[in-house]
Amino acid sequence: IKQMQLARFSLVIEFLSGFHKNDVLANTSVGPEVKNFYIFRQLCETQDDKLIKDVLKEPQERTILRTWPVPTPHDFWCLGRCIGFSECMWRLGFTFRHLQGEHLVMLCEGIKSVEDCRGRIKTFKMPLNELDIEGLSHIFDLPPEFLSKVEFINLRGNHLNVLPIPKHGFHNFTSLHTFLFHENEIPLDGHHPLIQALKAVGIQRVSFSNLSGRECALLLSIPSLETVELWQICSTSVTAVVTAIEGNIGLKSLEINQSKIDCRNVETLPWFLPTSRITSVVFSNCAIDSNTAEIIAKAVKW
């Protein structure tokens, strides 16, 4: 019912007799959770900057997720402008919304259209879309004071075949603790520069697919790392992960998905795991025989 009411919001404004559109909007508030773009579109159509500021003046954190209908690039420009006029933190969550690079370009243009931008993006979740490097480069080129508040980036499954690395590295992302990047199309041994860039920022949680053994060893050498989620890695990479556990003093959670694991890969696990800080080990949808399962069970008994 609530979604139907929101979907009809613009029509109500247009046809409500006895009221001026701006008067109606002036008495509107944007709550902590938003599921469509109608309000942002209507605010920008007024071309009244003071009105936009007044409607978004509450400093509460706002979350946008599960939006309906699918947003257009113009919707993202309106969102960016409203973020700029607000004085709060925003969590953006757009999973499988058919977003492309143009959406990000328009979002950034909307943000930059506000001379004194006060709003900030805290969470940037856009998995299973069709983003490209051009769109992401516009995000990375936002002012340092804006990027410094970003804590969480999820670019899973965007068919990216080029690494999304800012030209100045992630140094401006001083609050970034999570970077999820699995199910993209980077070739084996192609993640090395991205892992190095994330190492410099002190990342805490990551996800990757198709890492080589060398890349796994580099990843597990990051002292700040607490959670690692790996997908579709080869046998030698599994061995590299298990071996690297011994030297990582911060790792608390390890997850390996959709990979083949045999006895040789995990034979040292019963020695390395009990002396580590790891409290969670997950092997999900992996090809594991009974002998390998026995070794893993012995390792996690500690």
C-alpha cells in the first residue's frame, strides 16, 4: 500500500486542488528509507534550492534501496542534486537495477551542480548491474572530502574487465573498510594492482573471484584484513590461502565459494587454523570429497 501511495505522489501534487505544488512539497518530509525517486524528481522540478534544503534539512541517515520503478539517468541527476543540498549521510543500494555508467555520470553531475555540497555517501552498493569504468571514474573524481566518508563499496557482478582503481589510488577513501568485487571479468593475475591499492588504505573486508595463488598470498598479507570471501579459485590458490593463514594475524573470517578443494590443498589446515584468530571458516558450494572433509573437520575442532 505504501509503495502505491508513493507511486501516485506526483499525480497527487499535479491535481490536488487548492494547493500550489511548492506548498505541498514544503510540508513533505523524506524519511530514513526511500524506495523510489518521485520525491527527488519533484523537488528538482521546482528549481527552488531553498525548498530542497528545507525538505532535506533533517540530519538523519537516509537509505535508498529496492527502488521501483527502475531509475533513469535523470533520476540519478535529481538524486545527486538532492544529496548535495542535504546535510546527511546516504546509503545507496541498487541491486540488479540495470544501471549503466551513464547513471553514475549523472549522479556526479547532480552532486557537483550544488556549489556548497554538504551531503555525503556512506554506502555504495551497486551489484549485478552494467556499470563501466567511465562511470566509476566520475565517482572516483569527486572531491576528497566527499570520498573520505565512503565506507562500503559493492561492485559485484558488473561484468567489469578493467580494474576500478582511482588515478590517485584509494588514499582519499580514508573511511573505506569493505570492497566487494567478485563475479567480474578480470583475468587470472589481473587483480594485483587493485589488491595493492586496497592494501594501502587498510581494507578490512574484501571479496574476489578467479585469484591466482600469487594474488591470494598478496591479499592475505594485508595486516588490516579481517574478512575474506573468495569465489571460483583454482586448486593452487586454495593452497596459497591455507598457507598464508599462518602469517596473517588479523584475519577472523574466511569464506571460499564454488571451488574444488582436495586433501593436498588443506593438509596443513589442522596446524595453521588453531593458532590463528579465525573464528569462522566457510566452504560453500565447493567440490570436497570425504577425505578432504575429514581434514577440515579436524581443523575446526579446536
